[in-house]
Amino acid sequence: MGKKLPYTPTSTIRSLLRKLWLRSRERNAALRAAGYTCQRCGKKQSKAAGREVKVEVHHKDGIKSWERVFQVIREEILCPPQRLEVLCTDCHKKEGG
């Protein structure tokens, strides 16, 4: 087993963003609006044995820059410990947290 990195690996960020996306209201709204049906060929999602069809939600414009997404997460959320401070709940509320 290798040495632990001093920062959260990109693979972990990617995995958690995927989980967020799969449970998002936006994704679920798109599925409902399309009636769980492929908007190109018309196949409907099915879980019937032997006739399984999965549908997925696709970003029409794509994700322009995953590296930029990871960079913003690291700069704004997963910033270095030197930019963090530990506060009690009351003090954190006063800071708008």
C-alpha cells in the first residue's frame, strides 16, 4: 500500500460527484420529463428480466473542463489546512457557515 496523499485524490472527488449527480433533483427531473424514454430512439427503460433497458441522462453541452471543476473544488472546498479554522457551532453560524 502506498503513502497517503496530503490531499483528496481526484478519483475520490470524481466518485463523490458521480454519486451526487445520480441522486440529484435535476437528473431525476430530466428522467421524469422524458418519461424514462430515450429521446433519440424512443426505447423505454425496462427492468423486466431478459428485456432490460437502461437510460442515462446526458449533458447536451458536455462537461467542458473536468480539470476546472476539480480545481474549483480544491480551491474553494478542499483547501489547504492553513486556510481552515475549527469553530464551535455558534461561532460558525456567526460566520455564515
